[in-house]
Amino acid sequence: MKVNEIFYSLQGEGVFTGTAAIFVRLAGCNLHCDFCDTKHEDYTIFTEEEIVKAISDYPAKHVVITGGEPTLQLTHSLVDRLHEVGKFVQIETNGSIALDTDLERSINWITCSPKTIPVKIQRMNEIKVVYQGQDMEPYEKIATAYECFCSLQPCDVNDEIKNENNLTAAIGYIKSHPRWRLSLQTHKIINIR
């Protein structure tokens, strides 16, 4: 598998904010969002055994497989191996690629941050919308269809004024639509990886 990095930190976003987690960031993505902060071209080839060995050095049970877009490489055998060593497996996906039904069922928690509509995954536990003031109707329909946790995350565009505007707009939307909750990139706020 093409692995961008494996590191240990706290989950900074969404429902599991503040949870100690081992991050497996896979390289490559089928989308090219202008606000993405992952360097997709940098990677090292790891076997599944090497990934499991690399995460075994950390005491956390929570593993976050992210990217890029993890569904381009994720396998049922990797998820099974992680479960065999007692790990809880969360993926963060853009939802644009359908997963095999058995693989989808084996993942403990699916966080979908859709960048294209419609989403192709069949199950999600959490929808996390990167918010820039866009029309929320398609995301409202996804949230209703999947009956999942709903988070709005103000988009970080590396511009203090625009970021403040995105935050203010997200707060306003949430106050008017209380099924949504605010997700901040707390890892950036407290300056951890």
C-alpha cells in the first residue's frame, strides 16, 4: 500500500475529537480539492504486515485510516488484521467510491466528508461537511438518508479573514439547523499533528 505517513496523535475533528489515535494516511486521491493539506505524491510502500507492525508501537486502540482517499487502497484483510490486534478502525472518506459490502460492514466507523454528490458508499456513521457557505440541501438529504452524526467544519483556506467568515457562517447555519454540530480542526488550534 502507498502510505503517506503513520503517526500518533489526537483525533482533531468530528465525533472523536480529543481521542488518542494512530493515523494511517494513505497516498493518492481521486479528487483534487484546492484546500487539501495532504501531499499525495509523497509515499512509501508498506505491506499490510508492516502497517500493523508500525501501529503496534502505540498504546491507542483507535486507528484512523485517512488520505488522500483511503478507499482507493483499503482492503478487507488490512481491516481484519487491525481487528485481530484489538484495534477500532475508523476511515475518513470523501464517499465518492463504493466499498465492497463486506469491507464496508467490517469498518467500525465511517466518516464521510463528501466533496461530490451523490455519495457512493452505502453506510456512514458521520457526515462532516467542509463548509464554505455552500448550498447545504444535498448534504441535508444525505444526513436524513443515513441518519448519522452531522458536523460542519469551517474550511481552512489559509486566510484569516476568510476563515473567520467561514466560521461565522457555519455557526449561523448550525444555530438555524441544530441537527448539525460544529467540528473545528482542533489539532491546528492546539498546534499538534
